[in-house]
Amino acid sequence: MKKLMHAVPALLIATTAFAAPVATTTNEITLVFKNHAMTLVGEFAGFQDDGYFIIADGHKIHVPAAMVSCEGVDCVDASITLVGSI
């Protein structure tokens, strides 16, 4: 019973983290996977090779754009493709 009492706060925090709405900051984006009930939140690091680069938990991750929908201010910039020269 004592172990259970120590596990309850951690479980409550973990559950609240998943249930709470995700607030993003200026360079932060949220990638919502289309076929899974999963989201990835991190700093927008670029868009290249038809995918988002996001820094999450100190790691740079490449996520194919076809697998996710993007939420956040920087997502708009990621969807623009330049053609030709300036």
C-alpha cells in the first residue's frame, strides 16, 4: 500500500500532462500524427525533404509532413515552397 501511495502523484501528473491543452511559444510547434493518438511538441528547426525538423527533449527529429498535421505559428512558414530564384 505504501508503494501505491508514492505512485499516485506520479500517475496523476502524467495523466494531467496528457489531458491538459498544449500551449505553444513563438518557435514551438505541435505535430499531431494523423493515424495515431500522439502529438510531438518542440521547437521548429526547419522544413526540408518534405518533412519537419523539430527539437524535442534536446534531440533534433525529422518527421515526414505526410504523417502529421502541424499546429503553431511557424507551421505556415514550413508549408511555403519557393520556386525559381529571387
